[in-house]
Amino acid sequence: MPFQALFEWMNELPSSIALRQSLNAYPILLTLHVVSMAAFGGLIALLDLRLVGIGYQSVPVSKITERVFPWMFVGFFVSIVTGFLLAYSKPMTYFPNFYFWVKNGLMILAGLNAGLFHLTTEQSVKEWENDLVTPPAARFAGIASLVMWAGIIITGRMIAYSALVPQWWVDFTAN
């Protein structure tokens, strides 16, 4: 597995070792990661609930994005940086972790969903942003986002329980 070699190489880097051996670095990074994910997740849920038509129906979609996007970006940026540093600090702990890979796969899908929404459906937001019922594509993007981010949060939490993985995954990563 050539990808495993990258993780093994990172594991031996002095900065990775220093993070791993630090008394406070990992808990601080983990705390920042959880807080930033909570901020980002809450704000993305606010927008998604509006797209789905469950909440904030009296607020135009563009007003929600205008107000929350800067804070969503900050939460997302801090989450990405701290998430990378967490994995970088213990790459050989994360490499075989089933939930780590599922979480990252879901994040890629969530990013594709958001990108597709912004490149297509959001282009016509002025036509429907005040409607109580948003277009089907907007509702689908909102539902998909809520489901994926819930999955990201759940699998992110499950990373700590690496022993609770399917046997096929254990066999796959052992080869």
C-alpha cells in the first residue's frame, strides 16, 4: 500500500514526533477541532434548514449566507488545520482507523455537494430566496448536507473507538 508509506514517513518526522510527545498539544488541538466543528456545523445546519424549508423561512437565503459565511469559513478553516495536525501527530494511529477514512470520504462528498449547489442552484437564488418552499435542487442539497455533516460528526466521534471496526477493514489494512 503506497499510501501507507506516506503515513509511515509522516510518523517519523521530527515535528510529528514533537506533537505526539507534547503533553498539551494533542488535547489543545482536539479541543479547538471540536469547538470549530461545532461552530461550523451549527452554521451550516442553519443554512441547510432554510434550504430544506424547516426553519428561518422568513429570512431570505442570501441574508443567511451573507451573515454566516464568514464565520462558517473561520470554523471550517480552523477545523481543517486542526484536523490535519491531529492526523499528522499520530498518522499510524489514524491510518488503519475505519472511521477516519469514512469521515474524510464524507467530507469530500459534502464539499462536492456544496460546490455543486453554489455553481448551479445558488446562481438563481434571487428568484426563489423568499419562497417558503425552495426548489427541489436546493432542498436536496440541504438534506444531503445535513445527512453528510451528521455522518461526519458521528464518524469523527467514532475515531476514538478504533477497535469497533468491521473485520473486513482490519483484514484490508493488515495487507
